[in-house]
Amino acid sequence: MTDHIGGATARTLTRRGALALGGLGLAGLAVGSWPRLTAQDIPGRGDDSMTIAILGTRADAEARQALVDAFRAEYPGIKVRIQPVQGTDWKDFFAKILTMVAAGDPPDVVYVATEGAQLFADKLAEPLDDYIRRDAAELQDYFDDVHPSLLEAFMYQGSLYQLPLDWNAANMYLNMSTLEEAGLSLPAADWTHDDFASVMRQMKSAQGSGFTPYYWTNRLFGGVVPWLYTNDTSFLTEEKAPGGDWFWDRFYPGDPARATRGGGYVWDGANATDERVFETFDFLRELVAEGLGVRPEGGGGESLVGLFANGRIGAAPAGGYWVQGLHEAGMAEDGFNVQFFPRNRTQRHQFGAAGYAIMSTARNKDAAWEWVKFCSRRESMELAFPTPNTTPTRRSMVNAAFYSETGPKNWQVFYDTLDKFPTSGPIPAPPAQAAVETALMKHVPNAVSGSSRQTRATLANLQSDLERVLRSEQ
């Protein structure tokens, strides 16, 4: 396995070097705002355990103890320690990982979501190709059970860097009480953008003040991007890198979309002034102007579950991770349901996924691979995901039993998003994802407010910002 961090190991990187890594958008931060690590971020620092960094708290780490115990029982010679790193979002988490790298104390393995997959692949992670070729027979069961689109999201320049374990598409959740009070039922699977606007309009008429038909957040996942995808466009250009045949021919020879598979996604151009991008933003602007949707807020929408469960929101985009939260908020399984995202020119969906990446500086890469491979087994994934607070990547786990205590009735939508819409794609996340997302979030509120003329002007400004960010990465 080769080390591929441009000739320097992560252990010798300076703070300036870490700032340069992957365009995390940190270059504009003052020194005092550099993400700080707390004692909770680095428990057991200095011991000889293999460290597995996750986004979360100590409680999140403790929740993985059964998985760690099962691994230790099979590999008693490998000591493992889950290292929780607290962050407000993935961007904050990745920034803290870079801080550890710069400090000379990087973790061995990191749980990385789509937002950071290319950042890590480009600068920090070890390709898995040789391991996968060596253990192909052992891994066949995993690949047989996981949709190829999820693997393609973690291909980069022809190599595979992660085995995705959980994922979520941006589907549409609907509050069934508000639908019924408007005289409506769950929309059809092939409903359109016009159908969506009509449903929101009828909900608003039935509910009155204090009710928001559609609530969305200003971020890459579940923000404007799903609407762009269903209009067959995006704010970035999208291509496929060459390569990857070694993987597709070995594990997915019968894939109906085999001809479209490549060596990973390439998002290296700005596309904000595309006419279809304008159409999409203008549609959302009209929703906001009519009071059918909110002017989106930044962040992860932590308050959305409670608002939705209390009947103050009629619809919101989210993935399978919402199911357990709604259940714990007191919603009965028939109190909510989920449907595909409404179609426009296409019904292509957006998704995000996550899995373990082996750092190129890992002290024992072979041991790290055993952890990655162990976690991909079905019995390990059942330990990791005992409740529907996410969607497992293994199709066999997304079944009636998994949702029996929580709902929704239409749970098949989750995996059908990939099976029925195989062109569905990951969050557009180049190595400079954080800076790209910052540019997008900066302009979305203005682009969906005011006049169509303002929308066009705002998208032109977004184009300029994106070009500047992407140019700095070349």
C-alpha cells in the first residue's frame, strides 16, 4: 500500500499544511477560531490502541461497545479504541481531524461521510484496492447486498477508499394528520413539482397561521440540491473519472447501469448560471413568496423533528435517519409517511453515505483493514445499527422487521430510491467541499427571496465564488 500525501506524511504536516489540505474553507479563519479539541476529543492519547475516530460524543462511542467487544473477541491481538470527536456538523468534524493531523496525533481510522470522502481520498486516506482484490471472495457477500451506487460514491480517481455502512437519500416526509385534514392522502410515487406545490397549498389552507407547509435547511443535503437533481442539473458540473473497471467487472458485472460506472465522481466546474439551476431556484423562490415554504436556515435542522412531530410542519426532506427520532418524539407509525422526492425533468435523488477510511498514516494498516472488513459483515452492522436512526447499506437489513415498531408504512421507499432510480447520485462534494458548501449557503437565502431578477444576480455571484474556490484547488 502506498502513502499518497504528496511526499509528506500527515505526522509532519504543519498547521499551514493542514489548512491547505482539501480546501476545507479554513484558510479564511482567524487563528483564534481554529477548531479546538477538548479532552473528550482525545481520550487515551498516547496508548497503543488502534484509534477509530467518529463524529459524536462519549455516549456515541459507548453505543459502539458491543461492536468493539465482538471485534476483540475475534481479534484479541488488536486493541481498539473509539475516539469520539464532537462537532456541530461534518465540516467541523473534518476540521478537527485536520487539527489532529497537524498536531502529529492523527487517528488510525476515521468514519467519513460523503461530504469528506474526496477530501480524505485526495490527501489523507489509504486506497483499499489491494485489500479488496486479496479478500474478494470474503467480501462478495457484502457487495452482493449493497447497491453499486453507494460504492461509486466512494471511488476516487479509479480507486475505492471506503466500504459504506449507512446511507440516506433525500426523500420527502409528510405529516399524515395535516394531509388528512386537507382532504389528502399520501401522494403517488410519481408526483411532480406542480403536485407538490398543490399539496402544500391545500395544507396551508387547512391549517392557517403558525403552520409551515414545507420546511428545509440551507446545506448540501436536503437543501436545494435534491430540487436541482430532479431538474437534471446541479450547481457544479458532474462527470465520471476514468478507471474502476477492476472493481465493477469483478463485483457488479450484471449491474444494469454498468456502462455508466466509472472511477468516481468529478465535480470540478461551477454551473450556477445554468438555466435549469435558475428554474429550480425560481420555483423555490415562488414557494417562499407564497408562504408555502420557509426561507431556509443554515445548519442541520435539529429542531425539525420536534416541529414536524407537533404538526407545525407538513413536509420536509430527510432520510431514514428521521424514523427513530420521530418515533422517540411520540409519533405513531401511521402519523407520518415517506415518499419519493417529487419529479421534474427526472426523479433522480440525492443521497449521502458513510464508512470507515483508513488513514495513510495508520500505524498498522493491516489491522485497520480487518476492522473495516469486520464492520461490513451483516452481524456487525446489526450491532452498529440496532434501530432505524439511519439506513443500512445492506439491502437485506432494510426490511419490515427493522421498521415494525416505528413505521413508516412506506419504508420500502428508502432502498427503492436506488433500485428504482439508479442514476441517483451522492452529495456533490469535491475535495474543497467545505468551501463549496460555504459559498452555496451564503447565496441560497438571497436566491430564493425577492424577484426573479435578484435570483439571477445572486446565482451569478454564486458562480463567481464557486469558480474562485475551484480554481484555488487546481
